[in-house]
Amino acid sequence: MATLKYDQELVAIAQYASSKTFIPTAEALTMVHHCLFDSLACAVLATKVSECMATISPINSEVSVPNGSRVFATPFIMDPVQSAFAIGTLIRWLDFNDTWLAAEWGHPSDNFGAILAVSDYTSRIALSTGKAPYSMADILLRAVKAYEIQGVLALSNSFNAVGIDHVILVKLASVAITTELFGGSKQDIQEALSHVWLDGNSLRTYRHYPNTGPRKSWAAGDATSRAVRLALLIFHGKQQGYPSVLTTPKWGVKDAILKGNPITISREFGSYVAENILLKIAFPAEFHSQTAIECAIKLYPLVRSKIDQIERIEIYTQEPGKRIISKTGELRNPADRDHCLQYIVAIALLKGSLSELDYTDEVAADPRIDFLRNRMMVDEDKQFTEGYYDPARRSIGNSVQVFFTDGTSTEKVTVEYPIGHRRRRAEGYPYLRQKISVALQSGYSPLRAEKLISWWENPEEFQRVSVTEFLRVAHKPLIAHSDCYFK
């Protein structure tokens, strides 16, 4: 009986994930280095949100996990499945981590939840038996691969078009990398990847009116934890894979989920995604709105004293921005508001700024917000859409213009590339430094914050650090005088 061959897309992903010869570009390594510390900053800020901490806290705090995975920015030590959930949720909770936009979109740093949980767990076991742990150079290499798998698949496959949430790509990337971190082979990775597709995967319902809710803040953490669970089932449980899960007529992904459209890989796996990743460093809001916020802040000095004289506000955006975050009507919770283009622009026009606190019920009660929202027109600018999909540009353009009741208007302000884009990296670096430094100093003792910031500012030194050392510093043990480690 002939052995059933794996779908070629699974083979390509597994080959890349298991490659021992792949060398990422220096730019890609630099960017995932920044993204890791940016993710840590996001996690620290999320620990200040009670709903987030309630979501990730262990069910039984008295359970001890020998060689368990440490959840950075918290005192928690968990098994790697739960740790992946907690880290992934902390990174994603405030919608402030890095972003990738294409036919599908998502946040590749979500994968750090799985990568850190598994690498810490396996490294602590290795140390207990006299073996070497993973270094941060090893971790950053895996991060480049995770970014590439998620991002390249997003280039030509639109899961949102059939109602499937983008976290399926987090699960795929995380399962490929964590299976390899556990010691799995190319064959093991293929098998684990097939199980991701068998899961069926999440609907986007929780991201859209009228059901928008906080599940979108832990959906990626859920995907990373499921990836680790599947990797364990394959590597330790010796479960079989399902080779033609994508292409089997009627029952495969192509027919059953994607309405006859095949999964495609439009470019060879390399370092492209990490090189072009979008850092969200200025505003905690859905990324399609980032340049609209900049436009509104530029207009703030011209409109702040004339809010009650505004007749209409014209916003032009990319097609995905109009489709995903243009919302009218009631906004029921913070998760609804940070994905509403009109709400976000209204806040920026009213305050000349935007922070995570602007989505609370208290701020949303300001009647001026709905006054402005009701005067907004949102439409597509086809040139913005073309730039959005152009692989050489990857712009995320928006424009905003305000018209007054006396017949006058502001200029039409346009911003095509947000701070954090590859074309504005130099301009964005001071914002990134402020975001990371302020967050770490607010969440750690001075000694721990100083060490973490030092590692961020010295990438070559950091790559020589073990993952267990990094997480020992980034962890927050409850033991008194825990900073004696640094003396």
C-alpha cells in the first residue's frame, strides 16, 4: 500500500521550520529583537488591567510545576501549554504589539507566547540533566521563522473572507516552531501542522459588530497554547498526521472551509516578514487606523476650539480599513471602541492624543464623541488600497478633512506610512525607546528594569544570554529581596 504524501504546502512549511542551514538577515534579527522587547513592554502594561490578569491567572495557585515555564511580567510558573496562553494573552491584550497586513492580517509577536513557554520549559529540563539551554540567539532565529510562516501565508490567503479568524496563522506558525523546539523532525512538524487544520479554527464573530468583545484579546494566546498542546501530542503522544488535510475532496480545507480556494504560498520562506514588520509604537489601536490617528492629531490645533461648529468629517482609507473598522451605532465595550475608526479619530480630534485609557466607559460617555462620529463619512481611496497590497510599498494610508458650518474647512491631511513602518524606522525609534523604557520601569524594580533595557540596547550581548536567564530577570517572583540576584 502506497504511503500517502503530505500536501506540498505542509512540506514547505516543515522544511523551512526544521532547516538547520537557514541564516536570517541581520535586519530580520534586529527587528525580532526589538519586537521581543516591545512584546514584553505590552505585557507589562497589560498586567495593570484586572480583566487581563483574571483571564491568565492559574485556576489553582498551589499547583507546583517542576521546571515549569515562567510567564514574564508576572510571578506565574505554569506548564508550557498554560504558559503559552498567558504570555500570548499578555502580549496581545492591549492591541499594542506588532502587526502584519496583507490579504490576511495579524500580529506575529503573538508567537512569542509559544516560543518562550516551550524554550524555557525544555531548557530548564536540559539544565537539570547537565545539558545546555537554548540561547536568545536560538530564540530570535525561531522568531524570524515564526514571523515568516505566519506572514507569508497571510500574503495570498484571506481567511477573513470566509469568516475564519487570523489566529489560525498564529497556531500554524507556533506549532511548526514549537514542535521543532521539542526536538521534532520535519515529519513531526508536518503531522502537527495537519492537526491545526483539523481543529476547524475560530470564527471572527468576536471581532465584529454586534458581537465585538474581549475574546479578541485572548484569542491569540488561545492559539499559541493549542499549538503547544498539538506539538506535545505529536512529539510525546506519537499521534499520526493527516497528509492530505488541505486537498482531500469535500472533506479537506480547500473544499470544506475555503469554498474551493487552495492554500497558496506566494513566495519562498526567508526573512521578508521580519524585515517588513510594522511596529505599533505610538497608538494602541487597530493598525488600519494608525495613520488616521496621525492625521487627526495634526488637525487637533485647528478644531479643538470649534468642535461644536463641525458640519462633517471626511475620512478616506484603504478597503480593508473600511471593511473591518468602520462602524456606526452603539459601541458596547473597550474591545468594540479600539476597532472603530470613527471613535478613534474622534478621540484624536478631541484630545490630540490616544491612549489605552481612552476606550473606557468613562471616556466613552463624553457626548462629543458621538457628536463627531455622527458627522463622519468613511470611504475607500483606491490609491490607498493599491499601496496597501503593493509588496514594494506596503502602505496603510488614511486622510482626514474637517468641514465647518460656516463653509470653511481644514486642509485634507494625508499620511500613507505610519510610525513603525520600515520607511519611518529612524523616526519611530525614539517612540519605541520611550514605550519600552517607560513600561519596563513601571513594571519592574529599578535593577531588573535596568538589566532588561541594557539587553535591549545591546543585541549582541543579549544573543549570548540563555532563555532561562532572560526569563529569570523578566519574571516577577513573589520572594522578598528577589533582586539580590543582581548584586
